[in-house]
Amino acid sequence: MTPATLLLYTLAATLAAGLGALLGGWGWFARHAVGWATAAAAGLMLGIGYVLLAAGQAIAPAPTLLGALLGLGAVRLADASPRGRGTATAGADTARVSSPPATDAGEILASALHSAVEGVAIGAAAGVGAPLASFLILTFAVHNISEGAVLGALLSGRGWRGRAAAGMAMLARSTQPLVAVSVLFLVLALPPLLPWLVGASFGALLYLIVAELLPHSYRLAGRTAIAVVVCLAAGVVALMGGGR
Amino acid sequence: MTSAFGLPIAWAVFLAALVTALATGLGAVPFAFIRRLSPRGAAAANATAAGLMLGASLGLLAEGVHHSPSRTFVGAALGIGFILITQRLLGHHEPEIGQLTGVSARRALLFLVVMTVHSFAEGVAVGVSFGGGESLGLAITLALAIHNIPEGLAITAVMRPRGVSLWTCAFWSVFSSLPQPLMAVPAFLLVDRVRPALPFGLGFAAGAMVYMVLIEILPEAYDAAESRTIALLVGGTTVVMLLFQQYL
């Protein structure tokens, strides 16, 4: 996949964040639709993570697995925002709700930082193969709907107009294409970095699935249905080898 | 045919697989130093177990896909279906495991069933590896024995917070691996017939374990700890398990 194609695809995926923000009303149907979409995204990410891991281990196992630990740590640091990412479920997560609310700029910055980490995964996947990257971009497009919905609902609650909130949600997610293209350039210039970045992507995807997508979807649609959807989506991607 | 130790080779296979099963009991040892887990500690233990199981599942899937992706996928689907049906069946019963009753026992029993079923594939792996030569068999035995310790840890991490005694945890850990010596010998003797079925078994075990993580272990962990902490633990232990499998 060329950097230009990657930029085009990932920019298209950010539009989904605007759609999510416009769903900010959170009616019954929207809530369940977002729950299912989030579960599907979690399953797809798990399957893609597996394919990325296999690809990285085939090139160089040690850098891939050490990269996974680094990716995990990096995404955790990027997630240390005052906003609870809007995905808290129950128990101790509710503690974050009572923490002082972040400013609008803080919310947008947190979303942008979060998207940047996802951009690393897309860029690394593009270095492995175009079909795998396309799969991942499509997955993140689905994920962007729920991310946009969370940010949109938050901004709307603070008096932002629907269109302005949608525009800001898309702008915040625009770090995704920028970082993805940068990472692809890096991989093309320095191929030995590929297993490190592929490993880091696996770690980052696993973190996103467990920290955000699963608790969010469990809350919206119940655990049995979500477990089946996640396994099915992950299995299909793994069977297809992520399109590789 | 005798082994390097003078034993008939079939007995050597059985003893090797028995050692791997007994090694699972060592997973209970760290809990000798921890008397009682707080809710956050229990959540951390669940997250650790989830990560170890996820890592083990990814390893099994990779091995299965290496043999046959489609058979592995079918096996995984059967594994998920098996857990769904087991769950439904257990939904009408109130089993007792040691000091456990009711919901806790159902969850622990489901977990044990998964781990026991998953041991069948490992027993086959030991047997099949001896078919490739004694040195290969011993190497795989050593790897699986070490691999079983975290599995025992995972079982204990699920049962111990629910009040089960340390010895009972060790017993169920070893019990979950008993299919290994039972399966190793027939697998060794029928290695060529068993080999085509191997990806089904590997997929079955992986599908069952991943589904178990999603339906029971993670939701329980989310109830008592912050999801970001859980994610860090799950991710870290998954990678450690993968490193373990890669280099042992």
C-alpha cells in the first residue's frame, strides 16, 4: 500500500467519527448499535492482532514480543488522561467518573493522542501488507463511530452544536491518518523496525480491546452476546489471515 | 523398543506426560505466601489468568493454523459451542467443588472443564513429539511441564479467591492436566492417525479458552478494578506467556 492510498483510506475512516458524534442523542437503537459495533471492532482487532503477531514472529520473534511490551506501555501512558475515555463500566471504574472533569481542550487532546496510537498500528499493518491494513482501517472506522459518539455526546453536553461537535470529533481522529502515514514512511525507510512496530501494534490493540472496547460493549449489550460476536469476528479474521 | 532409561518407550511417554501433569500443581505454590486476596487482588489474579490463557490460546492457534487453518477454525467453533452448552447445562445445577457452591462453583467448574479439555491436546502433543524421536519428546515434555506451571497458577488464581484451600487448588490443577498422561500414550501409538485431528483439538482448546476469558474471567475482573489496570495486566501476561512459549 502506498502512503498516498493509506492517507486516503484513513482520512475516509475519520469521517466515521463525525457520524458517531451526530448519533450523540444516544437513543435506544443508537446505544445498542454502538454496542454491537464496538464488540465487532473488538473481535476484528483481536483477529488482526493475532495476524500481526504471527507476521512479526515470522520475521523476528524477540523484537516482536519486546515491541508488544513497549506498545502496551506506550498506549497505557497515552491513556493516562483525566477523561476516563468514556468507557467505564462498573466497580472501580466509577471512581474515575467522580474525578474532576477535563476541559474541552483536554478531552479533544486525549482523543487525538488515543487516535495517534491507533495510527501506529495502521502504519505497521500497511508495512506488512495492503489487505491487512485495509482490514484494520475498516475496523478502526467502525471503532471511530463509538469514539466519535463518546466525544460528541460529551461536547454536546457542554453546549457545543451538533455539527461543531462532529467536526471536532473528526479533527481529533485526524491524528490517526497522520501518524499512520508517518509510520509507513518510517517502515519503508528502515525495514528492521517492522517487527518492533508490528509487536507494538499488537500490544496497543490488545490494550484497547481490554481497556475500552470490551467494558464498553459489555455495558451496552450483555456478556454472552458480546463474547460470541468477538469470537466470531476474531475467528473470521484469523481464518482469512487478515487478508494477507 | 526401549527408551534411553531402559524403560519400554510407551512407559517413558506415560511418565513424561505424568511429570507435565504434576508440574501444574506447582502453580499453586505462590498462593502459599498469600493468605487472602482483596477484591482488587482477585481482579488482578483474574486478569493475570485471562492473560495467561489468552497467550496460551494464541500459541495453540498458531500451532493449529500451521497444520490446517480450516480445521483449527472448526475446532475453535466447536470449543465455543461446547462451553455454551456446558454453561447452559451447569445453569440448572448447583455443583460443589471443595468449599465452593452455587455461582462460584459453576464458574470454577466451567474453568476446570476448559483447562481439562485443553490438556487433551497437550497430551496428544507429548505423544506425537515422542513419535519424532526421544530427544524431541523430552524437549517438548520439558516445555509443556514449564508451560503447565502458569496454567496451575491460572486455575489457583480463579479458585483461591473464592475460598478454596491451597491443597484443593493444587489437586484440581493436577487433575486438569491428567488427560495428558492418558492421551500421550495412545497419541504416540497412533501418531499418524492422530496427526490430522491435531488442529481440531488445538482449535477446540483455543476457542474454549478465549470464550471462557470473555464470558467469565474478564467481566468478573472489571467488577473490582479499573479497566486500564486490567488491560495492562492482561496484555503483559499475554506477552510473557508468548515469550515463554517462544523460547522454552
